[in-house]
Amino acid sequence: MSSAYNHSSTELTAWTLNEQYYNTFLVEEDDVLKRARQNSDDNGLPQIAVSASQGKYLNLVARSIGAKRILEVGTLGG
């Protein structure tokens, strides 16, 4: 049975490497976000937060549709 969430580790590695590459020149992570990620790591939280580029994309989508409210489910570390 095939699932949208059944990805090989090679696919996930390729996705991660692509995102890291593009983030080097498209998106600059701010100091607050860096500290929040470090705090999450220091406290043993799983590394499942969206990346800076994913967050900026979500912001773009929300602004483009004129969203007045956004519900975030599961804030993890903050």
C-alpha cells in the first residue's frame, strides 16, 4: 500500500540538501529563530519545525489570500 508519507531516506536527504542550498542565498534566518531552534535542540525536542523558507512561504500564502486569522496546531517549542 502506497502512502504520501512513505518516503525513502534518500528522498528526504535530497529534499533537505536542496532546501539548505536554496536557503544559503534566498532566506536569511534571524537571531530569534536561531535561538529558538537551539533551545529546542538543547531541550531534546524533535527536529520537526518548519524551516525559515517554509515559514516565509506560509506567510506569503496567508497574506496573499488576506487571512485574518491563522490556527497553528502543535507549536512544539514555542
